[in-house]
Amino acid sequence: MSLIVYLSGEIHTDWRDEIERGAKAHNLDILFTAPVTDHDASDAAGDCLGEESNSFWRDHKSAKVNAIRTRTLIEQADLVVVRFGDKYKQWNAAFDAGYCAALDKPYITLHDEALIHPLKEVDAAAQAWATTTEQVVEILRYVLKP
Amino acid sequence: MSLIVYLSGEIHTDWRDEIERGAKAHNLDILFTAPVTDHDASDAAGDCLGEESNSFWRDHKSAKVNAIRTRTLIEQADLVVVRFGDKYKQWNAAFDAGYCAALDKPYITLHDEALIHPLKEVDAAAQAWATTTEQVVEILRYVLKP
Amino acid sequence: MSLIVYLSGEIHTDWRDEIERGAKAHNLDILFTAPVTDHDASDAAGDCLGEESNSFWRDHKSAKVNAIRTRTLIEQADLVVVRFGDKYKQWNAAFDAGYCAALDKPYITLHDEALIHPLKEVDAAAQAWATTTEQVVEILRYVLKP
Amino acid sequence: MSLIVYLSGEIHTDWRDEIERGAKAHNLDILFTAPVTDHDASDAAGDCLGEESNSFWRDHKSAKVNAIRTRTLIEQADLVVVRFGDKYKQWNAAFDAGYCAALDKPYITLHDEALIHPLKEVDAAAQAWATTTEQVVEILRYVLKP
Amino acid sequence: MSLIVYLSGEIHTDWRDEIERGAKAHNLDILFTAPVTDHDASDAAGDCLGEESNSFWRDHKSAKVNAIRTRTLIEQADLVVVRFGDKYKQWNAAFDAGYCAALDKPYITLHDEALIHPLKEVDAAAQAWATTTEQVVEILRYVLKP
Amino acid sequence: MSLIVYLSGEIHTDWRDEIERGAKAHNLDILFTAPVTDHDASDAAGDCLGEESNSFWRDHKSAKVNAIRTRTLIEQADLVVVRFGDKYKQWNAAFDAGYCAALDKPYITLHDEALIHPLKEVDAAAQAWATTTEQVVEILRYVLKP
Amino acid sequence: MSLIVYLSGEIHTDWRDEIERGAKAHNLDILFTAPVTDHDASDAAGDCLGEESNSFWRDHKSAKVNAIRTRTLIEQADLVVVRFGDKYKQWNAAFDAGYCAALDKPYITLHDEALIHPLKEVDAAAQAWATTTEQVVEILRYVLKP
Amino acid sequence: MSLIVYLSGEIHTDWRDEIERGAKAHNLDILFTAPVTDHDASDAAGDCLGEESNSFWRDHKSAKVNAIRTRTLIEQADLVVVRFGDKYKQWNAAFDAGYCAALDKPYITLHDEALIHPLKEVDAAAQAWATTTEQVVEILRYVLKP
């Protein structure tokens, strides 16, 4: 059994690497995908289409270019891991979770105990809530058990 | 033409009333729906099913009971308005927006300029971004133009 | 807000009546639907199409005629309550739950604590697990809160 | 022609092996998939996410982790075989059958004559009912006829 | 419970009237719909769009105009009855049955024993096979049992 | 039988009125819907959300507000009539036709012979091509034949 | 560009071979699939599941086993060719066409002029009508043009 | 990450080559697909099925044969680029855009500033608007960023 796993959310810590390393250590047959995680590049994704004086439209163009990648990858994924860190609003992560929920695409949340209450709707539609990347790897191991 | 409009998001200001009053003032044929907006009642939605010592499970049960209502109403709606206020994490609002996006259900966001950047992915999939309830009412008037 | 609620499962106790009476007592705007609950009539649903010497085919014809009703009602429902009693195999109830899960139709299970373990997969995809009809009514009241 | 066949249900006899051996003996181009069939591992699937004092939540977490695997595999399958043995409640097997029915995924049931009546709804939506693994292999041979 | 029933197929006998009369006699709450059953009008459905010298295109235009009605009504129906008589090719009836099967719309076939073998694929996907309109009415009564 | 018919396309002649009058003259039970046909109002649909210095964004906002109405009405319609006049680019009309085609929503085109070649892809997916509003009315009469 | 083409319908002439040979002669990258075309084997497809005294049930079981293959292959196909010969009822071919139409799966019909009128509904939903296998090959060549 | 990109629209300039060369220069893992871009061949696509005296039907047959290719490729694509040139009606390009919009398939428009106003509905549902092929390549590079 092989799996495509999309890693959504926080881009300022190396949680993606930890999961990928863990999966590799156990020889799991997983293709990991992700959004562009370079923050500046992501904010500038639409700049090549022409400058905008208005910040709303600059963000708008970049967000739509990013969506070409993120929605395609979410739709191709078998499983999505959505990570919420302790900074920023991270509404895009919650948006991805809602997108998965509507598509009936299974997802796991990854966040600290401190976020339980504000994330209760997001967790309610998830298949699992993990607090560490080790737990995510453990679940992936189980799911791919021969 | 009539419309079913679901009002998602912030529950601590009276933006829903403002929109409903505005729509009424213009005799718009709209059925407005909403989540349970009583914060305490919402947090306790699952309590009747038995007490939980663990706060995660209490939240979990309540969030799932709430989802019976919110998903049904979102699916019945022709249009969703998603309001982001200036407090709290409001991940459930972003979750609803993602849910709408995946269902191809049109939604309008309602938030201040200060939130443009963190909400860029949510706005990118919206049909409109409004900053005041008057603007929302104006759009509803236009959409329902005889 | 109004709701269509399909009451699936056990047909040998009066749990449907209890829920309907409870809903009525609270003036809830709910249309309750159900399979044919007369056991003998249900087993004989296909007999009018000709006798069968083989019990498999008799059951087959009746089950298919019953499915005309049950699937139509499940698809029309906003919410399904699936009741597991303490007798019989009740595979049709679990089948209905799986059917709901695949359609993303919210359902509530209603069963005793004794059945927790064998029903874990069925409960895992449910929006709530209740042990009494009072709890089901309580949830319906909450979901329909004005 | 090749086929992906998911083998759902009973995990206490070696019916999966029998079918796989039979398919191999006839050089059928089939990829067989299955849930985790180690009973204890399956019950403990969610334990890595933290201990639960309450058995309902332990089961809940494990069932949801298992569902990541089972739903993905059912959706990838071209055909599902659902086995009902003579022990246990096996509601998960009936749940899988209902899930397949709603997705219009063809499935075959495999059970003894003694279970005809309680399984009539499950059989009614199946493409075939077999009583032996040899019959299942025979059908697979026919379906894959060059 | 009410039902929308589309009566597809043979247009040269009064089987539709028989079923409608039977349903009325039992006060069943059913809305019956049907294709245009006036053979000449049906063949001429597209003539108002301009004459055709080529019979293929005349038939083509009429068949497409008829499809506006038939597909809309099939999609609105809860149940379809497909009647095969003893004359003509009746490929449109089999086409409707295939259309229903792909939509997972339940249908009943109505035909004589003589047609069992050539209709086996059509019957295999049906919820019931009836040989008389009385049997169809009997099933409708059962399905609508209060 | 009743019908919801969406009238898409050209907004500078009174073809919609002609069809509505024709339908009324024959007492057809049809609810006609349409986009906002006031050209200036349509171009200004998004202006209430704030001025734009850039014409692209002004058009963008208005087009998205219009889409709230047009997509909702197209999805609610049983049949769409798409009118191409002899002026302007009318890409929105072709866009609506493509939208209908993908949704399997039946549509009729209404245009002169002079446009046959450039509209061949649009006509290829249509249920009928009419050149006059009388023909459209004639088809509606046929489709609604009692 | 490559294509999966399912060849549905008549099993008593060698039209499938003609098309496959023609495609090979032009080096077209096509995977052709088909139902089991051995008439006796097809009628006996369900016999391994146990004998039936009643011919309806024998046909029923075989038709359902055949459907495991045919529906899977139709759903995997990019294009379906449906052949109607001059003998037999061939309702299964019309059933397949209706099934394709509802799934929005493009299909081509292949039949003589003599069958134009009875096949008008089937042809109306087809992408093309061919009278010879050479024409089908010609279309395949065009569709796969580099 | 790899991508399938369908290049829809204008067939009289070499914009497709420019994009393909640009993608190749950056070693992007993209499979580009397109309609048949030989204008005469495209107009004659249905001629092998028999001559037509009426130009509407000649166009009709060719457009339907072309649709076998174009719809299959659009559905297989992860992203569509829709090019509008400065000549011709190009309604097929707008039709493809509408088709993509309804399927929730992301598309980019490629056209000059002069076409902003008439294409506003088409642009409103697009993920990006580009004016040069270099911009399209730039977006593809970003989307495929490792």
C-alpha cells in the first residue's frame, strides 16, 4: 500500500521534514506534497502578472496562483495533515481543513493542547488529532501496515 | 427571486441583526439562517450526552452536534456570508469558507482591512469582500433585483 | 428551521414513538420518516411479485422492494438516527449507517453501553452517540434552536 | 484486464489467504487489499495518540485511525468482497457494504446459508452472494476473462 | 410519504392509466409523470425548428427535444417504472433504465415472462420485476405504507 | 408539469419578453429567470464595495457579484435558453453554455443562421437550436404538453 | 494521447476485431476493452454460485456477475462504442448507452441506416453515429491526432 | 510535482509552442495537451461519417467529434490555459472556460488588455489572467516549485 499525503499549514517550523524523515526511517511508501513553503515567494506568487498598488489585489492574485497548486495537491492526496502552530492567524490551514471535510478527504490535525478549544470544529471533522510529528508518523506506519 | 443566506462566523457582535434589518427594510425575499449564536449553549451542545472529564472530548461532542446544524444549513443555503471579527481565532469561520469553496457554494467575506493579508486565501475563493454590513445588504439587493 | 429525520434500525421496541412524542412536546418542526416497521409485512414485501420456493430469493425480492422506500427516505433526510437494540443481528442498521457515511449524511447512533466495542466503526462516523431517546430529543431541540 | 479487490469483514479465519491463493493459482492480475487484520493492533490503532480512561473514546480514536485506511482502500477498489463469519456482531462489515452501496461500488457477499435472512438487505445490494472462497475465485476468473 | 413516479417505455397500450387508476383507488399520494405519449407528436417534436430532408436529422432533432422533458422528469422522479411491451425495439426504454442505473435512481421493470432473457441486464439493475400493473400498484402501496 | 427556465445572453433586445409573453399566451406553467439585464447596473454591480482605479478590478468585482445571481439561477433552472445577438463578443453567453454542458443541464441556443459556424461547439452540446422566439415558445409548449 | 475504448453491444460478428485491427494498422495508442463475448459463458456467468430451477434467477445471477465487469470497464473508458446488429433485442446495448449518457461518458453508435428511427433516442445522446467499422477507426485516428 | 495542462482557444498563432518551449527551458514536468489545431482538419472532423448538404449538420457532426477529444482532455487536465486572440468570435474558448468553471477545474486566461471588459465573466472565474506566454510559463514554474 502506498499513500499520497499533503502537508498543509504552518510554514515556519520544520514539522514537514520531521514527518518525512520519520516516514523514510520506516521505509513507508509515501509521496509527500505541500504548498510552496517559502513565505516571501508565496506572497509574491502573482507579481509576475503585473504590479498592484493596492495590497488587497496583490494578495488576491498571489492567493489564487497558490490555489492552483494547493487545491490540485489536496484533491490528489489520500490523506492531509493540517498543522496549526502557535503564531499567526493560520486561516488558510482551517480553510484547507474545511475544504477536505466537504470533499470527504480524511485529514489529521497537528497542534498543541492549548489550541483544543478554538480548533474544536476543525478537530471534530478530523480522523485524528496529534500533538507531535512522531504521532503522525506512528499513524502513517499503522495505516500502511503490510 | 428568493434566496437562502447562511450567516457564518463571529457571534459576539450584532452584524447578523444589521444585515437582517437591512434586508427587511428593502423587502428582500431572503431566509436568513445561522449557527446557534449563544456561546455557552454552543459549547455545551453535547453535554446532554454525558459528562466528560477531558476537555477535548467535551469540545469534540459539542462541535459534532453543532455540525449537524451548520452543515445542513450551509448545504441548503444559496449564499453564505462569513464574518471575521477582530477577536479570537475564528478558525470555524475559515473552516466554513473552505467547506463552501469545495462545494462551489458562493460566499462573501465580511471583515476589516486589517485582516486582508491573513485572510487572502479565504478571500481568494470568495465572490466578494465587504467591510460593512451595509455593503452586504447592497449586494443582496442587487442580486435580488427584480 | 425544520428538519427531516429518518429513524433507522430496531423495529421491536417503541423508540420511534418516544422520539416523536418528545419532539412534539417541544413543538419541534420535524418530519419523521421510517422504514415499514411491521416485521411480517416487511418480510413479505415482494410476495405480490410471485411466490418463491427458495428462501434466498423471497428475501431478496422483499429486501429490494423495501430499499425503494428506505433509500429514498434516507436521501431525503437531513439527519438519520440509527438504533441498535439488544437482539438480532441488525445488519441492516449498520448498512444504513455506512450508506449515510458515504453520502456524508449526518447520523446519530442510539444504543446501550454494552454495544460500544462492536459498534466502534459505526460510532466513529456518527455525529453523536446517544443511549436514551431523551438524549436524541435533546439534541433535536438544540439543533432546531431558534 | 486487472482489478483491485478489497477484502472486507471477518478477521479470524484465513478466507483472505484462500482467495489470494486461488487467484494466484489462476494467474489473475489482481491487487488484493484489506484492513489491518491483527485484532489487537486494530483495537490499539489510536493508542499512540494518548491514553484514554474511557473505553468509548479509546475505541473511537482507533476506529477513526482505521477508517483512514479502510475508506481509502474501498474507494480505490474496483470490487469489494464482504465476508460474514459465524461469530461476533460484524457490524463493521455491514457498514462497509452500505458504504459501497452508496458509492455504487460493486461488492460480493461471502457467508453461509444460515445468515441469509439477517443479511437480506446487505445481499440485496450486492452483485453476488457466495458461500465458499472457491466461488469467489471462480467469479474473479470470469470477470477477468481475457 | 409522497412519491414522484416516472412511467417510461411503451406508449401503445394503456398501462399508465391502469397504474394511475390503481394508485387513485388506494388514495396513494403519487405524482405520475411520463414522456409525451402521442407517437406522432413525439416524432414531430423538432419539426417546428425547420424541415429536414434527411430522416436521421429529423429524428435527431425530435429526440433531443423529447430528451429535455424525459431527462428532467427522470431526474425529478423518486422511482421509475419501465414498461417493455411485445412490439417494437423499445431501445429508448432500455436507454432510460441504463440512465436510471447510472444515477442510482430506483426503477421497476414491467414486462412478460417471454422477455426475461433479453432483458436480463435491465432486470439485474432493477429493484423489482413486475408482470402486471396490479403488481406495480401493490408495490407502490407497500412503499407508501403509512 | 412546471419548468424553471433561465434566459441567458443578449441584453439589448426584448427577446426575453417575447418568450415570456408567448409562454403566458399558452398558459405554460413556467418560472422565467434571468441575469440583471440593465447593462449599466450590471457593470456597476461591485461598485458598492469600493472604487477601483484599475478597470480590470472594477470589472472583476462586478462580474463576481453578478455570478452570485447567475450561477444560482442556472443551477436552479430545468432548462436554459442562450441567446446570441449580432453585436458584441457575448463571451458570457458562451461561458454559460459551457457551464450548463458540464452540469448536464439542458440548454437551447437562439441565434441567426449567420452564426452557425462560430457557434458550432456551443450548438453541438445544446438540445436544440432555434432562430426565433416563436420556436422557443413552441418547444416549451411541447415539453410541457399535458 | 492515449485512449481507453470500451466496445459494447453485439457479440455475434467480428466488428470488435475489425476496429482493433484498424487501430493497430494506424499505430493508435488505444486500450480496447469489452464484455465477455462468449455467449454461452456469459449466460452461465453465475452458475458457479449454485443452480437455479427458475430461469429468471439464473439470468439474474449471471447478469449481475457480468455487470461487475461491464460497469467497471465503462467507468474506466474514455470513449464507448455501442454496436447494434440486425438481430436480437440488444437491450443491454441500449442500457449501456443510457448508462454512458447519465455519466456524461462520450459514446459512438455503430449501426445500419435501417435502425435510425428506433435508435433515435440512443443516437441523440451520442457523439457520433457510424455505419462501418472503418468510420469508427477514422474517428479514433482523428481524436488521437498528434 | 507534475502537471497536465490543456491549452484551449486560439489556433492561429503559435502561443502553444511558446509556452511549451518555455516550460521545456525550465525543465518543468508538464504534459501539454490541446485540441486539434489544424483548422481545416477540425472543420472536417465529421466528414468521414458521410456528406451533409446542410452546413449546420456538417458543423454539428465535426463539433461533436472534436468534443470527444476536447472534453476528455479537459477532464484529464490539472490546469487549463484559455487563450483569446484578437480575431474571430472564439466562443468555443469561452465555452471551455465555462465548462472548467462548472467542474471546478482551475484555468488561466491569456489575452490582451483590450479584451478585459467583454471577458470579465470569464476572467472572474479564472485563477489568473496573463497577457503574455512568458507570464504563463512563470506561473507554471511557480506552481511546480520543488
